[in-house]
Amino acid sequence: MTKLGLIAGGGGLPLALADHCRQTGRPYFVIRLRGFADESMAAHPGDMAGIAEIGRIVKLARGAGCEALCFAGLVRRPDFSALKPDLRGLAWMPGAVMAARRGDEALLRFLMGEFEKEGFAIEGAHEVMGDLALPAGPLGRLAPQDDHSVDVARAIEVARAIGALDIGQAAVVCDGLVLAVEAQEGTDALLRRVSELPPELRGAPGRRKGVLAKVAKPIQEERVDLPTIGLATIEGADRAGLAGVVGIAGKTLVVERAAVAAAADAAGLFVAGVTDLRAQA
């Protein structure tokens, strides 16, 4: 079994992956990205590195005997002028800056390619932990109904459209009206904006309506940054009065699946994996 180097950003996904490796006996080593990784990651074997300390990241991973790397967790696009790269980072910087000008996906592809040149295999989070992928159908006891079909299809269509432009991965639609799309602020902030809209435009607890769709970009580097649904997503959808959350089955990650399903059931909203624009569950 190959040893995994987990490059950890923020959020619950890196912790879920590290816990999974520990529980299943897979050897692993966590490289916590300074300023992004949660403090809880320090409970796992590993060390810390800056986002531009590429030489240190490579040295730590090699020194720990890692053959594969998995990049997981939230990492905001940096201010390149404020970074403090090491020598290897300096060598990568011109290529990274040029790639970033073409969008986030171009930057990710550049970084993955450079780490592959260093001899590491790259594993997606869903490859490390197979049950992270959202299955087709409802995750909890509630499922989308016929009257949700227009919002589901429209939200997926819009999310794919902004993804094709490398803008974001999520959109909220209510009664056929696009309420919000995701950009650099992330899904939590997107849902917070929806919750602040006038009540007549959105749903509310007791009269839920509208759908959040999270969809991988058509140009997505699927080994990193697949759209993710977690407890915070459900809490945000609840506050926004939405009827449900959908993602493309197999191409959306769910962190703490049982807890997400329980939270959705308690809030009275659905979470479902769809297989195409027309599928409802």
C-alpha cells in the first residue's frame, strides 16, 4: 500500500481523509498548509509548510516516504506578490503566475503537473476514500419532487455555464430565477447572500423552495477541487430557506455523509445526486 502525502488546506475534508487513512491502516503523512489547515490536523503525523514553500513540501513528502499526494481542503488564491517562496517555489513561480492568469483550473493543472514531474502520483480525495462520492438518488429520507425539477435543471445548467468560464461551481435557483452564483467567495458566502435576499424571492423554513446545485467545472481537474457538500452547506441552505441541494452523482464529494443526511432530514430539505440535467434523484 503506497504511503500518501496529504496536502491539507482548510475545512473538514482533509480531516476526514486523514481519519480514514488512520482507520484503514494506510500509511500517510500530513503536510499542513500554513494559514489554511485547521488546527485539528496537528493530531495526525505530519508537519507544516507555506503555500509557496514547494521545496519544503517536496522534501517533507519524500522524507516521509510518500509515493502519492492528495490535495484536499480550501485554499484561497494567494496574492503572489506577498508570497515568500523557497528556492523551488521561486523556480515554479513564473509558470504558476502565467497559469493563474488563465484561471484557477489552469493553475491547478500546472501545479499537479509539476508535482508529477517530481515523481509523485496524484490521487483525488474520492480515490483515497471511495465513499466520499455522492451517490445517485436522495442521501436522506427526502427526495426532490416534480415541482423541484425546473429549479434543479436550471441550477445545474447555470453552475455548468459559470464553470465553463472558470468562475465557480455552484448556483442557486428559485422558481426558475437565478438568485446567486458562486465565484471566489465560496459556497458558504453564496448561501449567506441568498439568506439576505428579500423573503419574497426565496424560501423560508416552513415554505421551502429553491435549489443549490454544486457541479464540477467542464474543465475540472477531477483529482483536486471537486465540489463538496458538508454540514456547513446544509446549515447555509437551511438558513436560506432552500428546498434542497443537488450535485452530480460520482463527481461531487460529501464530507461526513451520515451527519449531512441527518442534518438535511432535521431541516426538512433534500440532498440528492443526479445523473443528468433531467434526473431528479
